Amino acid sequence: MKKKNIWMNVNGEWHDLTVTLQDRLIDTLRDQIGLTGTKEGCGEGECGACTINLNGKAVLACLMLSVQADGAQVTTIEGLQNGTDLHPLQTAFLTESAVQCGYCTPGMIMAGHALIKQNPDPDKTTVKTCLANNLCRCTGYEQPVKAVLKAAGEMRRKIK
Ligand code: FES
Ligand code: FES
């Protein structure tokens, strides 16, 4: 099977990787780099569990080939925490009880992260629309939406 060397910056660290042309980004992140925070649900672009940020945008790692991420800046859920300090999104998901089984949580948070980067002051409808691509069987969506809104407010306050 044909292999290719690629470079990828993941959570601020460059990785020199050898992948096949068929390797999916989710597998490279989880199996080669060991970042298992990104979850696989459907594996076919329907559930959003595998959402990561690539060059600042939310993408589905199960639908991307690793070679498509050559030279890219990738952020996974592991990249949000600063030492022992949780990211405001992680804190808000906890304090707003937006985590139940937790399987969808990394994808939800990464979707929210990309949204807040693009729109630091999203309204409730915008957050709902954003999270609609992330299936959650437990929370009923109200708490994750509240958590993203709360985190966005927190992040705006920090910038001021
Ligand atoms: S695992 Fe990627 S969208 Fe479901
Ligand atoms: S918290 Fe269980 S699927 Fe969302």
C-alpha cells in the first residue's frame, strides 16, 4: 500500500507522520498520535462525535483523509486545556450539566470552539444550529447550548 510522509501541527506540536493514502484523520489522531479524546460514532459523517478543528474550522475527522491534513493546524479536545486549567468551554459543559454519558462531548465542544472563534458573540439560534450537527442521545441539547453561550460570554469577558 502506497505511503506518504506528512507534517501536521496537532495542539501546537508538529508531528512527522507516515500514512497510507487511505488513512482517515481520526485514526491517525487516535492510533498514531494517541489522542483518543476524539470519538468515532457513526464513521460516516452523520453524528459529529469526531469533530475537530482544522485550520480553525470544525471538520469531521472520520470523513477526512490524513493526507488532506498535510501542513494543517489541528486542534483536538486535548488541545483546549492549558496545563491543569480547563478551557471555558470545558468548564461550562461541566457547570451547566451538559455532560451525561460524555460520548458526544468532545465533538460538541470542538464545534462550539470553532463557532466562538468565528463569532465571539453568537445568539442562541446560532449555537443551536451549530450543535444540530452533533447528535446527543442524553442531554436534549438545552444544556450544551447554554454551555456554549456561557463560555462565549466568559471568553469575551477575558478579552476585555
Ligand atoms: S464519527 Fe464522524 S460524523 Fe460520526
Ligand atoms: S452526553 Fe451522551 S450522547 Fe451526548
